[in-house]
Amino acid sequence: MQTLFDRRHVLRTTTGLLVVGSAPLATAVMAQDNDQQTHAEQVTPPEDLMREHGVLNRVLLIYEDVIRKIEDKQDFEPQFILQSA
């Protein structure tokens, strides 16, 4: 019976430490999210357009690579097309 009590005691202590120890981590993650939202709000319209243009260029590169693979009768991952769309 003594080992069962010891196991329960260890389990309770470990669970308590995990809960208490994760609080600062959760606070840090929430603070980082707030910083990212603040930074995202400070993006100027021309910068936003440049970022969107960069994303579109990357998507077009993916499509061109898939077209090349289809023409060369090579295998490709269809998830690339689905994820880029």
C-alpha cells in the first residue's frame, strides 16, 4: 500500500509543478501574440502589397514546378497544389 501512496504523491506533485510551471510560459506566449498583432498593425500599405506580391510569386513558382513535372511525367505531391490554393 505504501508504494501506491508514493505513486499518487509523485503524480500529484508532478501535476502541480506542471500546472504552476506552465503559467509563465502561457503568459510569454500571450505576450508574444500581442507583440505580433501590434507589429502586424504597423505594416504600411505598400509593405503589405509587397508581401502579397512575394506570396503570389512563390505560389506561381510552385505551379510552374508542378507543370514541369507533369510535362516530364514525373511524380509530384498533389498536396502542394491544394495547400498553395
